[in-house]
Amino acid sequence: MPKNNRFTHFAAIDWSGAKGSRHKGIAVALCGSGSAAPEIVAATGKIWSRQEVADWVLAQARQAPTLFGFDFSFAPPLVERSTYLPGENVPTAARAFWAYVDHVCTDEDLGAASFLEQHHRRHFYFGKADGVKADYMHLRRCEAHYNAGGGGKPSTVYDAIGAAQVAKASFAGMRLLHRLGQHLPIWPIDPLMAGKSGIVEIYTSIAARAAGRPKGRTKIRDAVTLDAALAAVGSDPHRPLAAYDDHATDAMLSAAWLRRTAPDPLYWSPPDLTVQIARTEGWTFGVI
């Protein structure tokens, strides 16, 4: 694991699992070493597709050692029940499971709505007709640890309700990881390599809390608040944006937070992260 800052660039991607081929919910921010504020990376077609994000990541990784942070769950919980989908014949390791998700989903632009809605419908909570919601609320070990430490109650990939659609975003993200993981290491499932790019899972609320944003008020939608948060994580003021939505500001603040946090070896060796957890569930960077 990195003991010093082995990356020259830091990128944060606010992700989306929405249906379709272009997604307003995706934002990409990038910064270099030093203190210059992150910049929003514009999509070729103004609005990102998931495939274009994958292409951009690989291109950026070839240009400079970059740490990429993606805001979705890299795997479902496994340790709690010894399987991702009880009663189903599915892989029990993260990389093999990503390949499985990618194989069964034919949704456009690396989407995975069909995984929840058709292939494995009974495992996901869409509403009261599915029974007691608490029966679906299974967490990964990092999520349970974060919750127990007062960080807040994280979402589970089995909860398919809500505007954020964490479930669809995560399974679409697993299709992305299957593609990117053939070229880049994905921590902690893979060891990172000196002088090379790598990918980590992030939770943008962790970056916001580290920047002093109060619990329950982590979303930023104005320039003054964004600059204050950036300053709290060692960043210069940002260049004004055409519009301030929480997708762009989440990505910018998270990129600056990654730059500040990545050199600290503590974040790369969480005490509760075991070999089994790393191989099956992964871990959210920043949860210690």
C-alpha cells in the first residue's frame, strides 16, 4: 500500500446508474499535485456516457499516475451471509462477480437496471409490496463499521428506492470495474503499484464531512460554500462554474480530498480490513 504520495493526479467521479445513454448525474473532476483547485472535466458530448468515462479513465491513466475515486459500492455484502445473492449460483469473489454482472446485463451504456428488475428481482427492495424493508438492509463490513462509528447510515445495494438509485449505480459500476479492472488495479481487491494509476471507492459525504460540512448538510450548491470546503482540505479557490449542482461540487471536493488524504498510510490499512473482505466486498477509501 502507498506510504507516500505515489500519484501526480487525482480524479473523482460522481456516478450514475440511470437508464439511457447519457447521464446528467455524472460529473468528473481532476486535479494535480499541489494546491490548485480541481477542474471539471467536460464530456465530449456535454453530458457523459458511462462508456466515455471508462475511455477517459484509461486515457488519463496512460498520461499520468492518477488515483481515480468512484462514488458507488464496488461489491454487494458477502461476509454477513456468505454469499451475494442467497439461493443463487453466483460467484463469491468481487472480480468474478463483476464479470457475471457484465455477462447477464445487456442494458445500454453499461447499465444494469435489468440485473435488479429482471435477473435477480427478489433480492431487491422496490417498495412495500416486497415486504419488510429491514429484511433487505444488509451491509458490507466497511459500511457497518462506518455506521457504528457515527458516520451515518450508508445505503445498501439491495435498496432500489430513492432518487439517488444507489443500487442501480453500483451494479452499473461493477460492469465498469470489470472493463477497467483488466487494465488498472482496483484497491483493495488488487494491490496498487508504484508509479501506476489505481482506482478506489469513495463516498462523497466522507470528503464533505472532512471539509467541515455538517452531518445531513453535505451537499454544496454555491461558490462561497464550495471555496470554504476546498480550503478546508488544502485547496485554492476554484474557477467559477457555469452552474453549481451537487454532482459537480461533490466531484471537485472529493478530488481535492483524495489529493490531501492519499499520502497518509493510515487510510490504506484500515484495522478491520481483512484479506477476505478485500477479496469479496472491497472497502470505501476514507473509512478507518
